[in-house]
Amino acid sequence: MRKSLTIICALMLLFVAACGSSGSEKPASSTAPAATGPATKEPEKQPALNGEKKKLSLWFIESGKRQEIIEAAVKKFMDENQDIEVEVVQIANDPYKTKLSVAMGGGNPPDLFHSWGGGWLKQFVQADQVLELTGKIDESSYIPAALGAATFDNKIYGVPLAMSLVPVFYNKEIFEKHSIEIPKTYDELLAVVDKLNEAKIIPFAMANKTKWPAAFFLMYFANRVAGSEIFGEAYERNGRGFDDEAYVKAGEMIQELVKRNAFNPGFNGLQYDTGQSRQLLYTGKAAMEIQTASYINNVRNEAPEFEAKLGIFPFPVIDGGKGKATDLVGGISPVFSIAAKTKYPEEALKLVQALTSLELAQQLADEAGMISAIQGVNYSDPFTKEMNDMLTSATFMQTFYDQTLPAELAELHKDTTQSLFGLSVTPEEAAKQMEQLAQDLLK
């Protein structure tokens, strides 16, 4: 499996060109709203069998416009399959993993569930809790690298809908007002940080209580220092480890930014899901934020008037470093999987196919800024087109560490990264902790 993940990253670059992630928390819903897209032909009604309906449950994390579109697709599915009733439950990103893990462990999982593929899905696959889908879907409909994120030992356990990447989002108005050029190198980025501080503007907004938002900096710094092979070697145990000098250097650069006042006060105690960091950009108090492509969905859901001020640029390179500006951090999400315990596997598969159709993928690209994992999507939305162009020209895609590593090591990765930002651990100590646990878990 470890080798297959490296292959996934390589395949991402070969196949992503053939193509053509959630906002503020909303209450969980059990009934899908009316369809919001273009008018469609009224589906042919199918009679319920003996008046009884087969009940399915779907858990997912998408919110805002993406949530509306997915729920409308579920409603359409129920209209076309009147013997099936679907309970739709939307859960915010941060509590989702815990709730699903508890449901899986308690033997009461939802029939269909959202995942990110990789190591996080693999843990459930290894526990025989996920239905195998090999031979049950049209593999040619999906970008191979995206489908590979849910493929283990050549067996498919999930179907991807979207892909994501992590650029730097910034307030164009602030940059223009203060005559700031987009930084292309780390030294230029430090100069931008200093200039923004002089103007009493927070350089980077951050909400890191759940630990994963700050991890993007560690992933990018390690790549920019050591190149695209550093994580793969440490993960597959065939070269440099997590205590390599590149990871130590990445920790030093993180702490340099913290000491340079690059972030808002109290960032390690703020919640990303509730929009505490995004509000700093909306109000002009902060100039930049590093986040996934779903940031566009957040903006359109929370502050659509801010979209005209929003821009993106790639994470800067480091002078003398081996990483390239075209090396990206990204992932696959959502991936829809079916619980092995479902009472209705055929109906669940039918719903998965509806949720990963070309029609739905095109609507999500057009209306919600989603980069598709489905073959044949065309992009007209300017942000989605720009990010898709970044993907198609990418030289490497680093998958999210916490979705790739085994659960225990992924948690340590997030813990040590948060501690680096909190200045409560040295870069050497953080790297040593990661390598010691990796030696125990990655054999």
C-alpha cells in the first residue's frame, strides 16, 4: 500500500489533465431541499415495493452550495427510486472523523460515508468494515489517480467525486493598496510579512485548534527544502526519515514565521469550521490564508461580496531548495464508500453512482467551484479553472500527511506541528518523535 500511494502521486500528474473540497458549519439535515440547478425533465416515478421503503443513510461533510447541490441530487435520486428513502446527515469536517470512527467501532455505521481515501479509509478496509466495489463501477469514468486513493491491494473501496489542492489565498485589495507583489521565494514572503506587520495587518490568518490547518506549512516547507521525494522516503522506509534535516529545517522555518508575528494571536485555539480565521480576511484584518480549494465554497457561502477581492498564488520556493513552485499539496475528497454492514448494497451502490455522475460533477464545478475527479468535466468558473490549470501543470502532488499516514502517526504529525507553532517543542524534538513512532508503525 505504501508504494501504491507514491504511484498515486505520480499518476496524478499524468492523468489530471484529463479532468476537463467545505464552508461554515450548517445544521445536520435529514431531508434534501428542492433542486437548485437548471430545470430537468420530471423523472419517471417508480412504485414502492409493497408500500415499504428501503432506508439508506448518507454522512458527508460538504457545506454551503456543495451541500445544497448534493442534497438536491439525493432528492432527485429518491424521486426516481421511490422504493428507497435516504437520510442525509451533514457533519462539520472536524467532528466528522470522530463520529464516524465511533459509529464504525460501535457496529452502527451509515450505509454511505464520506472519506479522503488513503490511510484514513484503509483502517476501515483492514477491519472489514467497507464494501469492496471492484468490478461494480465503470473505472474509466474517473481520473485514475483519484480512484487510486481508494484502491488497496488492487481492490476498490470508494468512488471519488472531487480533487483538491492547497494554494495561498490572498486579499488582492490589500496587496494593491500597499504595493505588495506576489512573493515567489521564501525571502520575498518574509519581506511581505514584515511590510504587512508595519501596516498593522495580520500577514496570515490561521485557526488551528484542530491542528490540520497549520500542517500545510510543514508539508510545503519540507517539500521546498528537500524536494518531492522526502515524504515518500520517510513513509516507505527506503531513504530519509521523519527526523531528516529537512523536517528539522521545516520546523525552524515555521517557528521563524511565528516569532516574526506572521499569524493572528491565539491561532492554536481558534476553530476553522466556524470561520474564525476567514473572518479576518473578510474584514481586511488579515491578508492571506493557506487552505484547500474548498475555501472558494466558504467565501461564496459566507461572504460572497468578498469574492471580487480574492486571489490565489502557489506557495513560494526556497532559494537553494529542491522543491518547485509547481509541487503542490492536495488530496481527494469526497470519496464515497459503502459500509460492509449495509442491508441494501445494490441500492447503496446505485446512490454512489448517482453522487459521482458526470452531470452532478459538472454542476458542482459550475456552481460550487469544485475540481472534479470525474472524467469529462469542463471548467468555466474562473477560480476552478485557475486551480485546475495549476493541477494540470503540476510537477508533483503531495497528498495530505494526515490522510496518508496510519491514524496514530497522523495524530502525532498534527500534535507535533501544532506544538511547533506554539513554540512548545523544538524542531529537533518534533522530528525525533515522528521518526521514533514511524519506526514502530511503518515496517
